[in-house]
Amino acid sequence: METDFDPQAIVERFKSRAEAVRRRGIPPVEGAERQRFVRQAAEDYQDFAILADAEVELEQGILTFRIDLRPKSGSAPERR
């Protein structure tokens, strides 16, 4: 592994990817294909945004992403 590996750079790339998905337009498709595209874009954004909020650490060759999914203080709990 390279000695100049920067785990925080990974987090920054996920931030960029989340923003790119958020800005991405919907191609000219209709019906079920459009719904699949919109659903996949929402999932992509969620995944990238979660990783973009991670605290990242590289210790003894182990890369760890720490992600706090608890609701913020004062916010309503998420419904499922």
C-alpha cells in the first residue's frame, strides 16, 4: 500500500459523487424504466452521502469508516 494513501480523500470523493448524483438529470425514459432510474439514483445518493459523512481511519492497514446513523438531537425518529 502506498505510504501517501489519504483515507480522507475517499470521503471527499464520496461527497463529490453524492453531489453529482443529486444534480444528475433524468434521461428521456418513460414508465417503469423511469421509476427504476429514479429509485436507483435515490439509492446511489443515499449510499454516497452516508459514506461522505463518515469518520475514516487507517490504522495498522485496516481502513475503518465510522458512521453515526442515530437521529440528530431534536429530530423525529425515522419511520420505516
